[in-house]
Amino acid sequence: MLKVICACASGIGTSQMIKIKIQRVFDKLGVPVSITHCSIGDAKATGQKYDVIFCSANFADRFDKAAEAGTVIIGLKNLMDEKAIEAEIRARILHQE
């Protein structure tokens, strides 16, 4: 089971929306995941414990420590675009084209 964290500035609204969207995509793809959401600060502190971090594209460069530990960082340009989210998951996590 993949451990996934969704992060936004405050850890309340946007991260919850990302969580809902990516849960739909993972369910569609049949990939078991455990998803949590939090603030950028919390994700920076604990990100290396997760397999994947999803966030807005403008925050993606803030997770150097997690990236060095092998965590996949996915910065989303359009948080509502499930097709783009699915494409990122297929390419970056499932290694499918």
C-alpha cells in the first residue's frame, strides 16, 4: 500500500480537495493507498516517511529532504484536473505511459 500525503499552505482546504481527487484516481486504477493531508510545514517535517507527496506546483520545490529520501514529489498545476492527475500517477508512480 502506498503512503501518500497531500499538502497545502494551511493543511485544510486545498489539501483536502487534492486528497479527494487523487483518491478517486487511485481507486479507478485499483491502487491501494493510505492518504493523509496536512500543511506544507508538516509535510516538510514528515515527508520522507511517505512514498508520494502531492501539492500545488508552486510548493513542489520545498521538499528536498523528502526527495533525497526517495519520496516522489508531484506538484499539480491544476488541482481539479483528474486526467492530469491520472497522467502524473501513471508516469511518476506506476511508470506507465
